[in-house]
Amino acid sequence: MATPRTPRSGVDFNLLIYNLNATYNLDLPNPPVSTPRQRPIEGRSLPERCVGLAKFLYYDDPVNFQRVIDSFSEWAMAFFSGWVQKPKQEPEVLPSSRSFIRSNTISMARNITPEQRARVLDELWKVLSDEEYIVTRGASRIPRGASVSSPAGARSGPGCDSGVAATTTGDPMAGSGTKSNGAPKVPPTAPAKMPPSPTKRKEVVDHSEVFSTAPSTPSNPLHMMSSSSSDDEFENSDLDNLDINLDISSLGLADSSDNNQGPKAPKQRRIDEYMTTSKNVRKSVSSPSGKPLNNENTSFQTVTTEQSNSFGASFGASTPATSFSRSFETGQFDLNEASTYSSTARPPPDAKFSGLWSNANTTSPSKNTKMQPEADLEWREQKIRNIIQDLEENGPFSSQNVVKTTVPLRYRYEAQRAANFFKVPAENILQKLDRRKLPEYEDFWKSLHDGEQERLEKTAPEPWDMAVDQYKDRKLTGDVMTLSCELTWCSQKEPGYFKLTLKPLKLLRGYRFCRRFGSDRFLELTYPILTEPPAHLVRKGNAVEKEILIDAISRWMATSEHHLVGRVWKVLYLEDIQNKQKKAKKYDSGEIRAGGSAIETPHKQKAYFFATDGIDFRKARDPLEIPPQGETSGQRTSMSIDALIDWHMPRAKNGHQSDMKLFQRLHLGLSRTLATVILRREEIIYVKNPPGTVMNDGCALMSKSLGMAVASALGLDGHPAIFQARISGAKGVWMVDLDDSRFKTGDRGFWLQITQSQLKIHPAPPHDTKPMDDTQLTFEVVQWSRPLSPASLNMQLLNILQHGGIRNDHIRNLIKQEMSSFYDEFLRTLLCSSGVECRSWLQKMKWITNGSSKRQPKRTDNFFPSQYAEQAIMLLDAGFLPLKLPYLTKIFRRLLQDYLDNLKKLKITVSQSTFAYCVADPFGVLRPDEVHLGFSREWEHGSAGTELHDIDVLLARLPAHLATDIQKRRSVYKNELRHMKDVIVFPTTGDTPLASLLSGGDYDGDQCWVCWDPIIVREFKSTEFDPGTVPSAESLGLRSCSTLMSEIGSTEEFLTNAFRFNVKPSKLGQCTIERETYCYHENNIASPMAVKLAWLLSYLVDSKKAGLELTDDAWEYLKPKYSKVITEKQPLVPAYKSLSRGFKPLVWNSCNIIDYLLFDVIVAESDQMLVRFDKFCSEHCELPLDHDLLSEWGKVEKRGIKEKDEMNPVLYNALNDIKKRFRDKKINWERQHGLNSETPYSRKILEAAQSLQELTPPNFDHPLSHTWANSTYEWERLRALCAYKDCRSDFVWYAVGPVLCEIKAKAMGQCRIVLPNIHKVLHVNRNVAKRVAEDVMRRNAGELSGDEGGGEDDYDDDDDEFFDIDPFSFPEDLERDIDDTTSHNSFP
């Protein structure tokens, strides 16, 4: 008895045909359009005949059919790559790896010619017909020598021999239209609906691609085919009812057997809609005797089709270039492999979801089948592939974005920005450009808007001018042009998943990759967290849909090619963006609103894209070729993502590392740094770790000569004690040695140690045998030590201090003393009526320091600054004074409010404390309980001087959660460490590194809190650390998701695994909030639950690098449970968190140190302080009009009135018209940017200035009309004076602030023009400022005459210049774009 055949899946056959098209661009037909039953034999083309023959072979035996396709794929790879097998080794010839041939096959298939397509189709027909001849045992009517060569897709027209067309048909039995007598006739039977049958995955011997779906189509033995006459290609009547849908848009679960289908349904986007797509109903087939084919031994378990590695992994590709199996070396990646990092998603059995499967035309994984996991996996895989296909064909980086116009990248980028904004193709915009003479930016910008209102943010002139050649600033800063964009979820009314917004070009700090390969080859993409998709895409609480979406998007990012601005991009790296909490809006009611979210701002992530190819790229000769250095933007060389990763971290040398850790090492090439000295290989000394515990983890020594050269390259006048830096595969801190005598390495006296603990990517430069770029040997600086200043406490430190015995009253006294001191000095500054003293105070309060520019965008163009402190500086420099200009008074009140808001964040300054980099004692002179701290200048508070000697200090590192995270040690002075200024030196003696006791720190860039306040230190009782109490990661529910790199087969497998893991945000934030809430209610940080959560936090901090995941189930089990009843008067959220959300709580817990200090001390004192200041202003502020500004306008206005009285009102009417147009602009701006507007502050200023610039001079018959029309300077002055005279609202200063400042400065007398880059590094000399302020006070008191002293010009001695350049001011500006997160923590 013949063995029953297993039904085959039509979906799998669809995938095979689609993958042949996607990989080799064969244009095989789509059955719904050109099925054999719909098109007569005479009209069938060669592709149609190939599909017909393939259909027969597939349903006869899919395994044999797969071998045929494998054979064809091997031939195609050789054909496209030009590779010829050489069985005997020949000189100068190296064997080419399979992966190399594969990568070129896909690349060359993109531009296949008609002749090549015809050649490939001929070969496909040949292997198919040969197999058919074997299967039918020679019964085929196809002549073996028949020629089928014809242009691809060509049909048999009238001029063709019909006989030839018939003999070359894909029907193995029909031949030239005659019937076959080799099989009995099978009478058709009525279709019968069958229940879904279970599926079983066939064991495969390799890692080839496997596609498997629920069976929908039966297969019969060859001898059971029908012999009835038909114009079909097949005489098997049971196949007449099989419609194999090759339309990739229907590959979800659609396999309809109805040839007369209705109109196509609307495009489905939500995950559950993909799940409800109907499948084909199976038909039963009778045997010649009338009995059903399926007897009790018949298996309805699907035999999984085994796919070829050559093309089987490219499902869902919208372009042939997309492939899920591009090789890293020679390995292949199986897409059907179960997700290692996602939960095992199953179709939920609940009633809500079960209705989706109740339709008789729907096939789903059966709940009760024996092979449930396999069925679920193939069901889940199909959903993932559908989403990937949709993203590739219709997503934000689909081939629809392809640009062919070869203009410079900056024009393509701006055109794409406008195209996305106005929803038009970018190519339409670019085709209007005259490439022989490209327009200036202003003209190009106007043409983009085509006369419409400019709603798109404009690129600043400086970045636009720098966006040529190397795309970098040639100044000392080394800034580079940055291309950036943002993805946001589509709304329910919009098609697709994401919409893309390109941001203006901007200057940011450079990094290693962009310095070597060009910043224009990198694109930074911000996108929303994938675990929080909108409800119209994933139903709330549906874990299955969410897991499918996350898997699909992460795989799409890792494996697909992304098209934008004429370039092909691949995603290189992902990272989390730690968004700072936005200030909540304030409501009229001061009561707390129950049920508020603990997290106010959505979490986002960032992806770094790398341009592998483009319309202006030269083709590389080898897939792993590294482009030459010094290429420009218009002359780049194509480069694969494999080559980039291998250049940065050779896989052959790093196979011992885990994939997740090595993925994080990509960040070494993306860290924003300052390039300084290029070292020689012989100047680098590699030092292995000594046996036992590593006591200097992350730090090493460098020669004094090298330290001085680095400082000079940075433009520093002083010589820092340490540099936090990167070089080659190493990162950490380097301490400058006393001299150069430790090693002899060359004529420059340069040497640099790299310790084993610093080396993150192997090999070390001295051991690297391959050529190294200068970029890889450049000492790249992140930070360096600077003069220290007093530090602030925070909530974490306060909780540990309270646990250690510090009384609340001492902290309360510190707060009151600081607030009183601040307010008294603040009022003295305002009363002084001296711009010099006001600027000195701003500088002292650090509102002038360049650190503010890290938080605010850099001001370009001649617009009013968006930072309050910068606004104050501009107005003060022009001669305005706070109590004489209401707007400036308002600014100072805002600065006071900022100070008080900062206090409400519990940032309490302790004058005898600081934050300093910690390093390990390189000479071993400190005992285990000793530290060394020296200052580069005398400490202003207390009696510390320049050294902390023989006193106890408290040490901590943030974040701090455990009671042991604050340690008490003895600070001593050691002569051997006298050159170590502004850093704290920890001992290298003993058994345990001190840094590791402080929240698990090390010495690669961590900053430590150091406190020597005598009362705090004396009262604090340390808690001893017990290493035996440290729980394991497994005991806390963490599971490892890492794999050794030696076990990873390809780059795509490496990136896909890493992306799938990293797109899921860490639960660090949730755990932090839960622990904070729990400790608040328990008022105890040392309870067992609090300690457990603290240790969990310590693991989660580095979970991305360690490859650890806290599953939802583990987190639900671990997180604390509360028995108390949550009410409005007893909310779960701590009371002190309410202020950040805009509410004041009804009650708070004064026993908790945070609530007590915040509400009983800071809030109470702040409210009183603001009331006192408002009263002060009402008593001391002068008239809100500035005479110097009014007098200029008054002259023109008087002239207009005079001429009007003389019967010539043209000037008078023109001035009134200017006022009217100004009011209209003001009203329109206020309507758009009212109090409830969400527009960013900087944007409000920009749009105010732009709106007033639209006011053009009036055209009337008068001399002033000609002056204003021909002098932009005169018109800008008049326009600004008119605005000031008409109203004194904020809009005026936003719109014309710089012009008013210029008018005021010139009206004051002598003024000096200073360039911005010089002005920003000028520093106020405090001694001179103090003397100027004293003289002003004496003059105001009548003690000095106008000619006596007190003139600012009198202070011109070299030692007391009014302005000088602070040696530490300029370098701070250099690091404005380095992440602020490194302030107290190690740089990643």
C-alpha cells in the first residue's frame, strides 16, 4: 500500500516563488493575475511556464524540489559573481568563501539586465524540466533539446510557432495539448471542509531557512492525476481548485481557493488584523475507487519544506537587496529560530481573542495539538514576516524614498526634510534644481516652501556652510555635521507604523567612526519605545501582539536595507535615551490627583545608521574593503556593515566575549570625544593584570610629556592630573606621571599604559599585527580633571545619611543658612546698580558657565538667546540694569525661581563637600583605610586650604541605595601624590578595591562624593559591607541572554540578537521607582525587601552589557506588595514626588527626611522669599520706559507730526501703518504661542523674530522711505524702536532684542564690538568687579564725585583686568554636547 502523502502548504510555495523574485529579480508571475486557468496556453511566457512546472514538482515532493532549487541557487551565485571553481590550487588564487559569493549575488541581482534575466530563466527552466523528466520516469512530453531562450517575460505572439509554445509549456503531462495515458482518470469530488490539522516540524540537518504553516493544500501521487482533457497545464484535477497566491501582500494567512475573488480588502495594519486573515479551506480528494485518500494511517501533519540558504531567508523584502542571511564570515542565520529574548507568545485562549479563531475559514495553531510549540512558532513567524514586509514596502525607509538626482547631500537632505513635511516625493523637489549652478541656501529654502508660510524649522547658516567635503568644523572644537531624524507612531488615521521627521543639520561633538569614515555616513534616529505601542496597532494588555511587533521591528532594523536621501543605510547600534522629567503644568487646584503616573515623560531610544552605499558612492572591489582615509562627502566608497564592525572589533580576536557585551563595545566608536595626540604603536605599553583581585580597574599611567601635549591640543593653560579617554579598544582614566623616565619608548618621550582591565576590544595595539589607522591610535578625550567646587546632596544620599544617624535639624540649618546667604547677596547685587557686579554674581552662581550650553541649544544667527542667563548677559552688556528695565527684572526673578526649584529637587549644597574623579594609587603609598585629596586652589569654605590632611571624610558614588554605599575613611597627605590635584586617590593596598564598595564602582571615570563637614562626618555611623550577603543574579530573577561570539554565525545574527534584546528597555526605572516608594512607606532603606531591590538595581545598571533580562513574571514576583489602602489622603506615590508633577499634597510624612526638608523647610521658606522679593521690586523698580530707546523713536514721530501739521501727512500715515502691521504680527504670534502653547521656548523666540522680519519698509514719497528701502540697518532700527514704543511685552524682546541692545549701547557712549567666539570666553575678574561695585555704592551714597575713582576704565593693571580669559572656561565649552549623565557616574 502506498504511503499517504502529507498535504503541502500553499503559503510555503508562495514564499519560494517570492524569494526567487526577490533574490534574482526574475519577475515570475503573480497567479491571481496570470494563473494557468486564466491565460491560454498560446499566451504563456517562459516565467509562467516555470511557475507551472515548479508548482507540479513542489506538490509532488517538496524535499526533492528543494534540492532542485538548491542546485539552481548554486549556479546563480556563480553566474552573478563571476566565480569559477578551481579544483586545483593555482598560484595567486585564494578560495572564495560561500558568504562572499552570496553577498555579491544579491548585490548584482539589483541591476540585472534583460539578457541576464533570460539566461537565468533558461537555467531555471532547464533544472525544472530535468527534474520533471526524472519524476515522470521519462513520460514527459517536453523535448529534451527544446530551446526556450527568449527575453524574460516575453509571450508567444502571432509570429511564434504555436507548436513550440505548446511543447515548452510547464505541463509535464499535457505536452502539446494531448492527454497523457499514463495515469487513470480521477473523478472530481465535492469539496468538504476539514478541521485544522496539527503540524510537525521536520528535523533539518543544517541551519537553513525553514518555512512552515498550517496545511491547506493536499498532494496526490503522480499516478493518481486526472487524464481528462483540459487547457490547464496540469491534468491533476484536484489542483484546479488550488490558487497559489504569489501576491506578497496576501502572504499573511490568505490562500483563497476562489478564483472569482471580490475586491481586495483595505490594507490591514493592526497585529490582530493580520491574525484574522482567512486561510483556504482544504478539499478532500477521492481515490479512483471512490474512497477517501486519507485512511486511518494517513498523516495530516505537514512536512516542513526545507529552504535553501541562498534565498530562503529573504522573505518580506521589498527589494532584492534585502536578505536575512548575509554572512559575517561563512555562517548563516535562521530566521525561523525561536526568539531567545522574547517570551513564548501564544494565541491567548480568553473569550475576547477566541472569537478570532471561530471562523470556519480561519486556520490557527490548535490549542490541543501535540506539536503546539512548532505550530505557534510558525504562526508567530508569519505575523512577523508580514510586518517586516509592510515596513520594507511602505515604511519610512522603503524604496519609495530612493533619490536619483545627483546633487550634494546637503541639498538632498533638506529636500527630504521638506518632502516629509509637505508629504511630496523628494525627487520632485530635486528635479527642479539647476545642477549646473546650485542655489544659495536662502533661495533654496524659499523654493522649498513655494511661497507658503515657513512652518519648517530652518537649518542654521553655520551647519549648512560646514556641510561640505569632510562635514566637519575645522576649528579647535572638531565638531561635525550631524544628520538626525525621529520616528513617531502613526496615528489611527494614518497608514503604516511609523512616520519620519528629519531634523535640521547641526554641529555636535565628533566621534571615532565619523572622524574616520565621515559624519555624513552616519544618521542618528530617535524612535519611541517599542514596548508601548499605540492601541490601534496593539491592543492594550495583549502580550502576544506586543512581542510580535517588537520582534518584527527589531528584525527589520537589523536586517533590512533602509533608503533615504539617495543612500542605503544599515542600523549599527541602539541605545536608550534617558529623558529628563519635564516640568509639569500647574493647575489652579493645589490638591493631588489620584492615579497619576509615576513616569511623566515617554522613554525613547536612539539608533545609529551607517550608509553602506549611495548614488554618489564608488563601488568597493571587496565586501570587506576599508575605504581610504580623507574621502569627501561626494566621493565615498561603499562599505558593508560587516567591514565596519570588523574594523572596529575584529571578530576573530574577540570570539571569547559575549555578543551583548561586544555589542555595547560599539559605543566606543560612537562616544563623543575630542581627538588629540596620535600615538605610535611602540609608545603604547600593554600591562597584564597581576594575580588576585584587580585593585586599579580602569586606570593607568601616561607620561608627563604626553599629558602636556594632550593639554596643549585641548587648548588648556593648566595641566590636568587625569584624562578620561579612549584609544583603540581601551577606555578608562589615565593619570599623568611625575616625569617621562618610567619607560623609554622613543624620541618624543611619549608613553601610555593600557592595562588588561582597560582593554575592552582585543587585540591591544602592541599585539595587533594588522595595519592600524591613525584614528585608532588617537588619544580621544572625554573629560579631564578641573578645579573642584562645593557639591549638593540628593535624595539618595539623604536617606543613607538619615539611616547613618544624621539628625534632620542639622540638614535643616544647612538649608536655611544657604537660602539666607543666597538671597542677601542677590538683593545686594540688584541694589548695586552695576552691570559689572550683576555679571560677576551670575558667574559666581554658575549661570554664566558654559555648562548651561549642555542643556540648551547653541545660539546661532542674530536672535535673542533662549537661556535666561544669556538674555541677562546681553542686556547687561548693552547697559541695561535690573531695577530700571522691567524685562531684566523679570529675568532675575526667574533666576531666583530656578534656584528655589533646584532646592525643591533636594539639591542641597554642603560647602565642605565636592565631587571628584577617583583614581587608584599608582605607587602603593596609601594604607587600606586612607585616601588622598588635594586642590589646585585654596578651598573657599572652612579651613581645608589646598589639602585634606588627617581628617575623616565620607565617600559615596551615585547611584547609592544600600546603607554601605557611604564609607568613612581617613584623608591624609602623601608627598608622592602631591601632583594629583582635583582628584581623590584611593588605596591599592588591601584585599578589596575601595571603589567597588561604593555602589560597585571602578576607576574608569567614576566621580565620588567627598564630604568633610565636621558635624555630618562625626555623627555618621558607617555600615560594614559583607561580601557574603551579595545575592546572585539568578536568585533575583535575572536570566542571561548572551551568547559567545564564537557561536554567532553572521553579522545579521549578531545584530538581530542584540537589537531584539536592546529594543526592550531595562526595568531599571520601574525598579528604582518601586524601591523608592517602598522605602518611603517603610521609612527604612535597610529592610530585607529594600536591600533585595537595591541589589537588583545594581545588576540592572549594567544589564545591557551583561546581557541580563528581568522578565515580567520575575518582576511581578519580586516587586513589593502593599497591604495598606490607597486613598487620596494616603496615596501610594511619595508626597515629595507631587511637586514635580505640579501638585502640592494634602498631607506628608514629616518623619521622612525628604518630606520634612522639602515641605517643612524648603517650600515654606521659598514661598516667603518670593513674596519678599515681589515687595522689594515694587519699592525699588523705576518707570518701565527706557529714555535712550524712546528718544530715537520720538525724533521720527515728532517729524511726522510736524509734517502732518504742514499738510504733508505721508510720514505720519506711514508710521501709523507700521504700528498697525506690528500689532497684527504681535496678535498673531500671541494667538499661536499663548500660555497653554506646547511650543518650545527657543522656537517661540525664533518665530517672533522671523515674523517681525517679514515687516518690509513702506513705499511712499518721502526721503525716509528711500532711506529705509536702501538701508537694512536703518530699517531694522526703526522697526525695533516702533516695537518698543508700541508695547513692552516679551514679544518685543524676542523679536528685536539684539537690535534694541545695540541702540542702547551706542546711546550710552563708547562701546566696543566683540566677536561672539571671543565674547563667550571672557571671564569677570571678581576682585575688580568688587571694587567697581564698591565705588558705585559710594557714588550713589554721595561719597564720590563723578570724577573721582569708580570709573571702570581706571582698573587697567595687568593683574586686575576687568575681563580675562579663564583657562578652564574655554575647554568647558568644548564638551557642551557630551552627555550630562557622566557628571557623577562612569562614562559607559
